[in-house]
Amino acid sequence: MRTVPWWCSSHGTSQGRGNVEATRARLKVGAVAEAEGHHPDLYLAWGKCKVELWTHKINGLTESDFYMAAKADRAFQSFKAS
């Protein structure tokens, strides 16, 4: 069984200290997604950044979703630590 980052099954939310940190987290995850050619849904609320990973073609998660989740989790590290 694969290890899935704490915030991801098909989606995850990370909370930080404020809106500036949440915006930075969303931008970091967005940059990773763009580099990977992946297109997760990213949601921003005050102090929160939510990522939804889903492959619509198969109506579920694929291996590439798990890779993207791991990379997004690394991008969230500084946000979670704030």
C-alpha cells in the first residue's frame, strides 16, 4: 500500500497562520503542479489552502496523483511549520 501525505486522499487542506502564508502555499503548489503538467483544484481561504487531486478520465486517483501529492506535501512544509 502506498503512503499518502497526511492531507491527501483525494483532497487535503493545510492550515497556517494567515492569508499571506496560505497564498504563498497555493503559489508553491501551483508552481509544482504546472511543472508536472498536473492540474489540481486549488482553493484559498483565509489561512487555508486546499488541494484536490483527481483524474477525471478514470474517475479516481492515479499514480501521478500520488506523485503530485508527495510534491505538494513538500511544498506545504514551510506553511505547516509557520
